[in-house]
Amino acid sequence: MLEYKVVEVSTVSEDILEGVLNEWTVKGWRYDGMQFAMRESSRRPSMAFVLFTRETEHGGVA
């Protein structure tokens, strides 16, 4: 079964995103994508959601 993990990042910077990617991939999660939340008044994202997946043997959470 495929399991999903979403990590919310409220401070979007290269170092923080690198840390999140390294932290969760070493735990066996596979990077699946990243979504950014933007503010109208800024060109920089105000938040990021980093998506991971992994295969599990169990049937998931009940």
C-alpha cells in the first residue's frame, strides 16, 4: 500500500527545504513533489508543502 506524508514549511528558504528533504528521505520516504502558497504582495512563497510517499506492508491507518 502507498502511504503519503505532507510536511508544512512556514519559513521557505533553501536551507529549510534542504533540511526537510534530507530528514524525511533518510527515514525511508521518497520525495513526490512540492507546492507553494503565495502572497499577492510578494514574489516569494509564504509557505511550502513538501510531499513524500513510501510503500508499506500494512493496510494503512484505521
